[in-house]
Amino acid sequence: MLRGFLPRIYDRGQNPTDAYRSYFQTYVERDVRQLINLKNLTQFEHFMKLLAGRAGQLLNLSSLSNEVGVSSTTLKEWVSILEVSFVIYRLSPYYRNFGKRLVKTPKLYFVETGLAAWLLGIETPEQILRDPLHGGLFENMVVMDALKTRLHAGREPSLYFWRDNKGHDADLVLERQRHLIPIQRFHFETLRRFSPPRKR
């Protein structure tokens, strides 16, 4: 979750903090400015940090608009740019045949968990264990791994989440041959209790 999966971190032994700082600066200064008329870099950086804090949550542009001080229309454009440039991923809700009481807002994930961790100022594994957002980062990693597994196999993602207005939910739903496979988040706290088997 901390190091992410940028190849340069592994083949060059690059420090994750340096790698994601460089990646973000290059992305903002070169790519984003070419794609949108970005007038206020500070607002955009603040927006990105707020998005990182919402990994694994419903994407609420109205709430973000109030916090960033930018219109929802502009934020919608920013989100679209981030999505087509493979920085974020929006997971759609599954609501076919479940009536109209279901949540229809997508959930937000970062393609690179390392970038999300960097935006949150997390630099060590110990910080992740203590951070209140660790559950969202872990869910982010699982969802993106499921997505990459499907794409690398040459298949359509067919990934969703499910939630109704009473709080019942499944963090990830895989549709396979018209069958639905619900997957609930493996609670991060459980990982902390795991230990390797002792040698006899």
C-alpha cells in the first residue's frame, strides 16, 4: 500500500516518497495543464489530497466543491481528466433489478495506492497501521488488484459495488457468467493480528 506499483521504485530502487513527488509534479506541470485550463495549482493539489482521503468512499462532488472552493462542474471535469489519464478509477454501483432505493453514486479509488499514501503524507508502514484511513487504502489496493487481474486476462472488468439505503453493502461485486460474487472488505485490523507460523 505504501510503495505502490510504479516500476521505477523496484527496478531503480527509488524511494517511494521521491518517486511519487516527482510523478505528481510532472503530471500536474505537464499533463494536466495541457488538458485543462488550470489556473490555481494550490486548489488542484488540495483537491487531490482530499480525494486521497476519500479512497474507497462514495464520490461526493458537492461536498468536495465546498471544501476546495471550486464549482462542482469544474471538479467533474477534473475527475474526468484524472480518470482518462489512469490516476483514479470510479467503481460503479450494481443496481440492476434491485429497485430504486439503492445508492447510485460511484466509489473512488486511486490506480496507484502509493500515490494516495504520498498525498496523505504517509511515509512508513508504521504510519499506515496508525492512520484512520488505512481501511480505505487497503480496500483501494484490493479493488485495483481485482481490476488489473481482469484486464490482464483480456476480460471486461465487470466489477461493481452494492449498497442500499439501509446500510447493507458489498464492497466489491464481480459479475461472472451472469452470476454475482459479493466480496466484503477483509478488515484491516485482522491483518495486524496475523503472524507467520512458528518453525518447529
